[in-house]
Amino acid sequence: MNPHPIKKNWLLLSHAFNMDGRAASLTITDKIPYLLEAGISPTVFSAITGLKDTRFPHKQFLAWGPAAFRFDFRHWIANKYGRGFIYKVLTRTVSVLLAPLIGIEKICLGYSSQWSWAIPAFIRGYCLIRMGKVDVIYSIGSAWSAHLTGVWLKRATGLPLISEVHDPLVIRINPNDQGFSKPQNRDARFRHYLESQLCKYSDYVWWFTDGALHYAKVRNPNLNTPGNAQGFVVMPGANPPGDMTNRGAHHYGEYLNLCHFGSLANDRSLSIVLKAIKALTEKYPEARQHIRVHAYGAPLDALSIEAIKRYGYADILLAHGRLEKDPSSGRSGREQVAEKMQEADVLILLHGNDEWCAEYIPSKFYDYLWAGRPIWGITHRNPQLDQMLLDRGSYLSADGDGEGITMALERIWLDWQKQALIKPVWNPIGVDQAVACILDHVQEGLICD
């Protein structure tokens, strides 16, 4: 028997919870079965944007600010009525009515919209704590309002606070920037302050990469010192996004299908892949008829759209958008994503080109590992991610190295022609190890009986 049993009543502060397919939601909802197995009794506070959980107390709050209210209202209406006529009428009406108030909020504060969710979450959390129903406060990113609530509750009640930082709160500009300077943007400036508060008031705080912990420690030398937060790294992993048991021999078809899942932006764009395809087809003209790039989960970014027009690739880059729950089959968007991943010849992992990539690993990477398909990682200044890709057998390129990206695509093309694409090492990273890591760290600390 463990001589230091973990206190069991945990208050989970997660703005995004039970939102189908959203990374910030999956990172915590995937942990729930393992927390329950460990004897944790959770109470969850979240926004109204996800589905209400019935396994334990789950309170959903509307944010009190107009911008966040508009955001939450859109998701709530979509969950209740779909995105048809009712959705369009109601959301547009609410947007028009709230526009003046949103403008005032932006001028007066300048914070990201979800900041005001912290107000109702703090009030209800404080009441719950005063009733003796909470032993531990657990704040979960990515929305920083959860961390703000956690700090407020810690300072008001003295209860132990553990904090999970998904994305770096301080965004550095270049390799020489350590993140010390105060940003001009008010939201960024507040996140800078909030990071220092977490490093001061949390009992334990963890990040998802070695780089993120390193730079947080540089900015907050009090981290890991007596009386301050104890910081460490947790690899979040992922549960299988669907049925991943049918991993038989891969079927090679008429097309080399390169598939990307997740968000796109100008700093994380499929245009670099299209540019490589252009170079490849100049060397291998027949490739023009056999390469297809599929984008799932988000609209195309501006640079990809421009590249499609420039190269005439409307038939090569196919945007499928977000996969929502299918009413006819009952399959969730996540289950459909799992199926499409397994059908891919190669999965594209776009890391981006911003400096913060040194502190960030795309959450989709962990889903990709379950698919059992080769990954083509195009990464930026992240040795930890590069090593994980290489250890599992992957195609690897560096963002910004156009020649290297073209060479990697040529290798993929030649391997596909020979029906000899890389066979990845089956070594997915589950969520069980993340929960075990968290509990191992906190077990001997202040939050134990």
C-alpha cells in the first residue's frame, strides 16, 4: 500500500473540455480514465463549448465578457442545432448586438476573448472549496483563463495548485530572445506576468517539451527552488483516436496520398509541399498525375491558396475541412480522422517556422503515431521532436530548407513507386505514461495526505 495516498478531490479547470477533435480538450479528457483509475474524484469546470460529461460533476460556465460570450454562444448553438439556418441567423444576430461591447472590451483591456471565463469559474470554485469539496486545484491550458483562475483560487484559499501549460505563455521572437522583454501587446504582456505567477504560486507546473521548460526556467530562476513551483516535463501522448487495431498490409493505389491533419496558417502552410511538388514534377513529369495532397481539419491558409493558383494545382491539393460527427453512422469526427489517417500513404507533420517551435510539438504528432503510417516531418529547431521522429522511422526535413524538402519528397515518390515506403516503428506514446508521470511527481509532495 502506498504510504502517501494522493488526495482525491480534484477541481479541474479546463476552458475546453469534451470538444470533439480539439487538441486542448483531448489533452485533458484522454487523462480522465487514468485519473479515475488512480482514485481521483474530479469536478470539472469548463466553458459551454463542449458536451457535458455525466461521469462526475461537470459545471459549464458562460464567460462574462462579450467577445467570449459570442465565441461560446457559437459553439453552443452548433452543438445544439448544427451549423444550418438557425445557427447562421442566431450567431449573426448576436454578433451584431455585441459588436459595440466587444469593441469597448478590446480597447479597454486588449486581452484574448476567453479571459472573462475566469470570473464565474473563480466564484464557483471558491464556494466549492469553502464547502470542503476540493483538495487539489488543477489548471489546464491552453486557454490561459484556466491558469488565472487557478492562481486566484490558490491565493484565496491556500489549497495546492498543479498547472499544466500546453503552449508557451511567452512567445520568443528569435533564437537570441530569451523572453525577458515586456511585450507591447497587452494580452502577451499579461501572459508574461501569468507565467511568473504560475512559477511562484503553483506547487507543481509542467510543460510538454524540454525547450518550454528550459526557457521558463531562464525567465523564472525561482522555479524548482524551495517555496516555489516545482517544474518538470510531461510528454502528453494521446489515446488512439479511433479503432487502430486493423493495421494490416498497406494498400498502394493509383495515387500517392499525402495527408495533413490539423490547423494551417501562413507560418504552417502546405505551400512548401506544393512548391516541392512543382520541382518534383519538373524532374518526374509523370508524378503530376499521381500525387494528391489531402488537408483535413481546417480551411486552407492564404499561402496554400495562392500556390494552388500559381501552379494550377486545384486537382492536387484537396481540402476536406473539419470532420464532424456523422449522424447517419454515429461516428465521431475523431473516429473518422483515425480512418483517414490509416488510409494515407504518408502523413504530413507541419511544425511551422516561428521561434516558438523550439518549445512546441504539434499534438497531432501523437495521434499520427497510432496510425502506423510513415510520417514526413517538416520541423523547425526542435531536436526533441526530430529525435522522436527518427527513432520511429520517418521522413524528415527542415522548414526553410527548400532543397531538402524537395529531396525528401523525391525519396517518398521513389519509395512509393517501389511500394516500399518507410515502415514506421510501432511505438505510440499513450496518455497513461503522462498521468503516471504527473502522479509520480506529486505523490511525495504537498498534496498528499
